[in-house]
Amino acid sequence: MDFLENIKQHEADYAKSELKVYHYVLANLESLETFTITKIAELSQTSTAAVLRFCQTLGYKGFKDFRYDAIRFLHHHHQRPSVDILDQMTDNYSQLTKQLRNLNRETIHALIATILKQQRLHIFGVYYSSLPAKYLHMGLQDLGITSHFAGDLNSGAHLTNIINEEDSLILFSVSGGSGNFRQALSALQNNMPKQSYLITLNATAPVAKLFTTTIVLPGNLFNKQSIVDTQSLPMIFVEILLNLIREEMG
């Protein structure tokens, strides 16, 4: 029995966390040679203990023995199938964009309603997140909707001078970290607008606690197993949002 057959034969023996490791290993055989036990635990959203139990279920003393057999199998038996790069890229984008269907419709409609209220709207995003923020700002201008845009830390800090509780704020942040907020918008921390939206790819974004509503886009975990750059997801979301707003406006 070879390495791969051994893994598949024990499928019924894996605990819940070990099944996550199992599915990740099967989908990423070619990467096992370069991954540590910590990396596999991170990418399979488990723990090093789960990876170790997975290896022991297969009959190995530990991860080192498992990895040795994996490398030997890859070098002597397993050949990566030839894949057309165009097909691979389009397939990955297709899978990723389909996940947008899982977004909460009520939350999206609430965001649209906030934008259409014609109250003062502020849109902020820095670095890569400045791209979807600016795209939304410009798209709303084309629809006749006024907004204030800040695409760097300095202009974000100046934005705090004109924001009050009756305004609306939309922040784009792929990571959802609190660092950029502290540097640019810290003056708002105790005086946030009543309508504030965080659009992020991080379901556990630290800065989310400061916002009334968080919209989590798909792709954060997917990107670790894909060649697709998830910076494109907020741009696609903005394109969808603008079309929905236009439909709502009639």
C-alpha cells in the first residue's frame, strides 16, 4: 500500500479536526515537501496537535516520519497533472466569486439604504484597500451620490475633522486590523457615526468591534490554497454594490 492509499484508507478513522487535515493534505500534496507541521495546521485551520494525531492515525510516530514518506512518494510516484494556466485562473476566480452569493442580503440592503439616504457619506481605505474605496466613491459620483473619500492615512486623519455621529462611514480593510484605524481615525473611536460599515475579508477582524455593521467577503482562507489575489474581491463586491444601487434608484 502506497502513501496516498494509506491516507485514504483511514478516512473513517479521523476525528473532526483530523478530517480537516486530511482534506487539506489531499488537495495540496505537492506542497507537503515544503510545509512544516505548523504551516499545515495554520492552512487547514486546525492545530499542530491535530496534525500530529492525523500522522499517528496513519501509523507514524510523528510528523517527521509522515513528511519523509510524503516526499518519497512525491519524488517516485506522484506527478502533478498538466494544467492550463488560463483554465486554472478562471476556475479559481469562478469558485471565489460564487461565494459572494453567501453574503447576507439584509446587510447588503441596509448598506444600500444608508448610501441612498443622501446624508454625508465618508469612504476610507488605505494601501490596497484604497482601490475599492476609491472605486466606490467614483461610482457613486457617476450615480449622482456625493461622498467624501480618503485613500491614505493623512487624508483619513483630516477626514475625522468633518465626521459627526449623524454621518455614515464605510471602511475597506482586507485584514481588518486596527493599526490603520488607530493611525488615521482614532479621533472617532468614542464618537463613531451611527451608521458605520466595515468591509473586510477577516471574519475575526479586530477593528470590527468599533463598527455597527461588518460585511465579511469570502476569500481569506481560499487565497491560501489558490493563486487568486483576494485584493480583487472587494473590487468585485463594489461593482455588484453599484449595480444594486443603480437598480434601487430605478
